[in-house]
Amino acid sequence: MQSVTQVRAEETRAWSSRAFRWFWTGSAVSMLGSEVAELALPLLALVTFSAGADQLAILRTAQFLPFLLAALPVGLLVDRRRRRGLMIGSDIGRFVLIAIIPVSIWVGLAGMELLYAVVFAAGICTVIHQLAHFAFVPSVVSAGQLTDANAKITATQSAAEISGRGVGGLLVQALGAPAAVTVNAATHLLSALSLSRVRVDEPPPPTTPRAPLREAIEGIRVAVGNRYLRALLGEATTFNLFNEVFMLGLMIYAVRDLGISAAGIGAVFVAGGLGSFLGAWFGTRVTGRWGYGRVLLATLVAGNTAPVGAVAVAPGSPGAAGVLLGSLFFIMGVGIGIANSHATTVRQLATEPQLLGRVNSAYRLISWGVLPVGAIAGGAVATQVGPWTAVLAGSVGMATATLWVLFSPVPRLRTVTDAVG
């Protein structure tokens, strides 16, 4: 017979849900495959097609352009269809599309133009999958398990980032880039099979949808108008904008001025990924004691402020500089890992279930739409003034992102369910 403590623990642990275990398995496999592709696709273009820098830039544009072009219409689709079916369909679509790449190489019909088209089409499937994924999680677990579920998903994403590109490098080295891309395709098929085992009751889609433009505007209105969502959106948008400036300046500064090797830079990012994994996985344990909103704010302060220390890393010993940067990135990762999983739960509960797709698509469109702006600004600052100045401007800007949350109702949330409107 279970004790009261055991019952209460199960009420907050996502693992106790069989549906979540299948859902998590599919998500983990898909995330790992996507990270493998992050390395395998550029290497495929470089090695197999002898692509130049301009062609790699077009490839990256084809990969991320769907997030700008398709976010709003996909948000409408997610709110009008069963989300589990959309996720399975998008996984099957990615499996078929990505499998075209190695097959076309083996039959001698491949080229960069085909690669652009396939990556763009697969990117649209990725937009569908990610928006449906966000909206589907609250249907898989109870409200009490949602924080734990998002923490585990965020931690899994961090683990995939740490291991996926390493696995991709090993696969490319051992089997070649086309074989690594084949593995990426297979992971999406496995994800679809796992999701097919998830059995939950989804909220029925509306039977009388309104005009698409009006529905899209409603998603933007809620994302900007809700007091919790507005604060988190402002923080995410400001952070993403200045993070691009920071990262571009740091890459140049680390290589040219600090003399850190490519392996050393990789180790710095691994430290950040490890911190994010640990923060997301164990962060829920401090929430009950200190309060949901306070923990979210404190971890944002840690994650968003830690990069400022990078401006103090002076040229000298590359090894010492790498250790210091790795330490800063680890702290940054821990803070962001906890804050992201907590913020995701607030966003899900503060949004009506029938609006999750549209509101999240508006959120993504605004917060991710500034990424190219930040990249251009970072390049201009690094070129005209110097990379150290870009590091300074970017890190200070990232620190100010926390002000959106500080001067909002978010820190007053004792429990996440307080965010339910």
C-alpha cells in the first residue's frame, strides 16, 4: 500500500505517466537526430559537394527560414488539428525528406540545389513538430506534473546538444556524411513510432474556425497582452537579440585574441550544455522551498548575467582563458536550464489550451525573428569597433533582459498554477 508521500510524489513526477514515457522517448530520439544533422549536413555539403562559404550560408538560411515564414500559419494548424497526429505526420515527413539526400547521392542525382530544397521542406516539418510538441505536453501530463515534464524535456535537449554533434562527428568519420544523414532520417521514424504509442485525451479542435487572419492576430494579442507572457516574451526577445551579438563577438575574440583552439571552444560549449542539463534536471527541487517565480527570476539573473564576466578574460594563457569561459558558460547553462523549463510551464498554463498553437507561434516569431538582426548587428560592431566591444555590448544587453521579468508579476508566483488565467 502506498504512503501519502509516495502518492504525492507520483502526482508531480512525469515518469509516473506511461504516456509521458513514450512521448519523452520519441522526443529524445528526434532531438538526438536533429543534433547529429547539425554537424552532418554542413560536412556533407563541404565534403561531398565541395560547397563554399556562400553555399553554406544559403543552406543555413534554408534551414531556419521556415521559422519566419511558417510560424503563424502553422500555429493556426496546430490549434485546428489533433497535435499528436501533426507530430507523427511531421516526423514521417522528415524521415522521407531527409532520406532523399543519401539516396540521391548513391544514385548520382544529388546537388546543392536539391539539398537546399530538402532542408527547407524538412524545416517546415520541424516547425510543425516543435509547435505541436509545445501545445501537446499539457495533454500528456497533469498540471502538477507539467513542471517536471518540461524540466526533463529541457534537460534532454541539453544532453542531445552535448552528445549529438559528437555522435555526428564519429558517424561522419567512420561511415561518411551520407550515412550520418541516414541515421538522422531514421531517428525521425523511430520518433513517430514512439509517439504512436502515446494514448491521451486531447482537447477537441474547434468545429467552427474563424478567419485565419483574425485567429493569427489573436495569438499575437494574447502573447503581448497577457502579463506573464509579455514579460517572458520581452526577456526572450532581448536575450536572443544580444546573445547573437555576444556569440559572434566571442567566437572571433576567442580565436584571434585569446588563442583558444577549436577543441577548446568546443569544450566551452560542452560546459554550457552540461550546466543546462543539470539545471533543467534538478532545478525543480528548489522550487517548492523558494517559490516558483522567485526561482525563475534568480536563475534568469544567474544565466543572463554570467556572460558579463567574459569581458574580463584577457589575452594570455589560452588554457586559463578557456577554463574561465567554460566556468562562465557552466553557470550560464545552469541558470538558463532552470529558467527555460520553468518559463515554458508558465507559458503553457497561462495560455488557454485552444490557443496554445497560435500563441506559441507568435511567441516564436517575435523572439526568434530578432536572431538575424542580432547577427547583423554583432557583425557590424565586431568589424567596426572590435570583437571585444561586441562581447561587452552583447553581455550587457543579455543582462538587461532580466528586467522584463523583474518588473512583472512573475516573481510573485508562489506556484506555477497561479499563472492560470
